[in-house]
Amino acid sequence: MATAPYNYSYIFKYIIIGDMGVGKSCLLHQFTEKKFMADCPHTIGVEFGTRIIEVSGQKIKLQIWDTAGQERFRAVTRSYYRGAAGALMVYDITSSEAATVIILIGNKADLEAQRDVTYEEAKQFAEENGLLFLEASAKTGENVEDAFLEAAKKIYQNIQDGSLDLNAAESGVQHKPSAPQGGPLSNEPQPQREGCGC
């Protein structure tokens, strides 16, 4: 008996996101191939996998996009986020270094008449998941500044209380030591004066 070319009712697009080395590709391989890859190479750009599952008697094809965790591929991988029905955000339970401050932003607050997600629903979701939360409008500028400032305040607080290790390459923070009092504020070489060996 020949099988139909499309033996599923839906296609769901998933993306897998997270820092480099947390095991995103290994999760994808385990799900699609039912095998563990001990030496998963780092993803360059984006990898892709599919699997047909069954939910409530319906066959569903999952298209799963595994995005690279390295910062240099962010511009490439961001385009895959668009149109995703599901997102799996992966972290490594053996490393607390990925202490990324995440702020949930309800954008388009200027379209109150078309609201579908209540403020209370979103706030509760953020609280339950340890996220900062606010609503903003990119159109009017309402709370846009606050979104970035609140995240920066929380990151700075994490530095002050020691929960963010500035020496970790994955911290996402670079510390620029301040110049000595009255000294130059940059690392630029200063012009030498004539007759001076300094």
C-alpha cells in the first residue's frame, strides 16, 4: 500500500535557542534520531531536523531549527525566530554562568483597543518565570527607555552582589577599569613630548 506524500495534518515550526555549549544540537539529535551524540560539534549558523509526532489523534510534522549559540552568528540565527510556533530555550544545569537577565516586553501598548493579552496575564507569567516585565510602545516611545534601563539596573545589581562573574567569557559584560585620577580616560597612546622619555 502506497503512503500519501503528506501523512500529517500540520507543520509546526520550532526553534531551539540558548548559549553555546548547552547541548541544543544534542537535544535535537536525541529527539529526531533517538541517539545521544557525545561529541556534538558546535553549530555554525543553523541546523535543521524534522520528526512527525501525534497529538490528539492528529499527525504533526515538527520542523526544528537549531540555532548557533555563538554571538558571531546572532545576525544569521535571528531571522529563523520569525514565524516560530514554539521555542525551546535551553540552558546548562551544571553551569550558573548563564545568568542572563531576561525582560519580557509587551510591545504595541498604543493599540489598547486591540489588546488580546491582559497586563495581569503577562505580569503573572513574568513573575512565575523570574522575568522582568513591562509594557511598551515602539511607536510612541512609552517605556522603551525603561525596558533597557531596567535590564541594565538588574545586570549591574548582579555584578554588585557577586552573582555575575565578570571573568567568565560568557557573562556578556566587559569591565573597563577607570583611569587613575587626572590620567587619560582611554587606552590610546599619548603623544610624547620633546625631550621626554615618557
